[in-house]
Amino acid sequence: MAEFLNGERGFGGRMPKGWSEEFKAKARAFWSERYGRPVSDAEAEDIHRNLAGFFGVLQEWKKEDLDSARPNEVRSQ
């Protein structure tokens, strides 16, 4: 699944500007199998965008957690 989710250009919170026909077909097949019904290109793109956003939020939370766990740095003036 990770290989599919990384897509042609990876997540990073952005949708690929232009999906190849091969990628669209793989996305439709992947999500159609999981949904138990055919999904359209638009549905597959929406799912991809939603997942990208979700993982982007998780990444931001992790960064915030790591930043808050670091000892306070003293800045010299």
C-alpha cells in the first residue's frame, strides 16, 4: 500500500499536477477493490488528496512534538 500511496510524486500534501493514465488506472483499481465498487478518477483523486492531507497533519504534529521535547535553547544577543 505504501508504494501506491507514494504515487508518482509522493505525498507532501500536494496532488500531482497531471496524473498519467497508468497512475489513474492503478488508483481506480486500488480504491475500487477496497470500496467494493468501481470508483471514478475524481473519487480516486479526492481519496488521494484526503490521505495526503491526513498524513501532512500527522507530520506537522510529530514536528511540533519533537520541537516541544527539545530543551529550550538560549539565544545570545
